[in-house]
Amino acid sequence: MNVHLTRQQEHLIQRKVKTGKYQSPEDEYEQITDAEWREDIRQKIDKAIFASENHPLIDGETFVTEIIHRFQPMGD
């Protein structure tokens, strides 16, 4: 995957690499990507918690039965 950076972004990354915290610009990119991934997962977990607190709970057997019925072709 190719990523195009502005001169300012390249300069910022090079400064961070020079601090010794990162071995390469790729390390900085990984840090940013990991932080975005963690935030995305955190939001999904919060959404799931909200849903579980605001919808009635069902047992596992009922859940599986509903899924099976939902995906069975009509007429079976």
C-alpha cells in the first residue's frame, strides 16, 4: 500500500524518528494505525454494551435458533 504524505507530515515523522522513539517512519505509521484501530474497537465495545443494557437478553439456545431460522431458505 502506498501512502502519500505532505512535506509537513514527512518532516514531522522524520523529527519523531530522530528522537529515537521510532526506528523508522513505518514505526510511526504503525503507532498511528494501532491507535486508530484501538479507538474503533473501543467504540464498537461501547456500542455493544449500550445495546446489551437497552435490549432484553436471550439465552444462547434461543439466539442460535433465531439465527438458523433467519438464514434458512423460505419453504424449508
